Amino acid sequence: MSESTGPQWLDTLIDEFGAPGAGLAIALENLFPPLPSEVILPLAGFAASTGRMNLYAALVWTTAGSVIGALALYGLGAGLGRERLLRLADRLPLVKVRDVERAEAWFARHGAKAVLLGRMIPLFRSLISVPAGLARMPLLQFLGLTTLGSAIWNTTFVLAGYALGERWSQVTDVVSAYSKLVLVLALCAAAVAVGVRVIGPGRGRRRSGSGAGSARPRPPRSREGR
């Protein structure tokens, strides 16, 4: 086996099953978010660079695994309902109810865009399927957006691992910086949203009041032409 610093279970899965093994690992990553796709995907790319699996097969199988895992979470959201799902999340190790609620709020604000872009944001990429199921988003729309977003994310990291070769683990450093940037942007967006809610209503009342006042007086009609 080629040298690798990946988890032993992941190395074994890839050695035994090749690209389908990488797809299975990604499906599990969707169901158990603490399993990091930023480790699984670059390692699959590295394995492809050493001939342990075909590169195109790695891309297809990991994307299929993403869609299958996301579909399972969509089904949980649609079948269990919000209250039972939150109680289940509260019992699961390494899963926080707060994270599920954040994904739900983000989906409520952005809808279809949340499903597409959420597939490219760490942690949210798994959890965003839950509120989509709760909202009973049309299944074909969900599958289309999930497949596209997953393909973009997976291709980026598999190709990065393929190009870096034995240095594939450097990808995790980039993802760590990316995750921090996403967190900062999310906090800024939340602050802006709060500011708009606080300031917006006052402005709206002033505008409506001035508009109503200017509408009352009417200019006298001209008598010309009568």
C-alpha cells in the first residue's frame, strides 16, 4: 500500500473497495458530520494518483455517496418532523441541536440557494438536507441542487489531492482557513440582518407617514377649457 497519513479505517476501506469505498465514506460523512470530507476526498484523489482507484470513478462514486447521504437526511426531516428530529439530534454524540437550528434558519432565508451553496460549506453541507426535508422541498429540485453542489465540492478536493500527491493532507489546512472565513462572513451577515431589522421598521414608518401626508392636499383643478 502507498504511504498515507489518513485514518486507518479509511485507508482500509479504499484498499478493499476502491472508489465505491470512498463513496461509502462520503455517504457516512453526510450522516455523521464529524467525519471530515476534507480528509476523505483529498485522500481519494491521492489514491487515484497512485493507481489505487480510477480518478473518474472516484469523482462519480464520491458524488453518488454525497447524494445518497443527503437523501437519507432529507428523508429524516420529511418523516420525523421538527420536534422529533431535534430530540433525536440532542441524543446523538457530536451533533449539536444548535447547528441543526442554524441550518434550518439559513434554509428559511435562502431556500433553494441554501441547498446548492450549503453543499460547499463545512458542517452545513450535511445538515442543510434536514430543513429541506422538513419543508418538503420538491424532491427532484433537491436532488438536482444537491448533485450539482456536491459535484463541485467533491471535484475540487479530489483533484487537489490528486495534484498534491503525498502532500494531500495540506488540503486540510486550506479548508481550516476557509472554514474560519465562512464563520466570519456568517457572523457579519447575521449582524447586518439584525441591524436591518432594528433600523428598517423606523424608516418604513417615516416614509409611509410622509407619503400619506403628501397625498392629502390636491391641487385645484384648472377652469380652463370648460
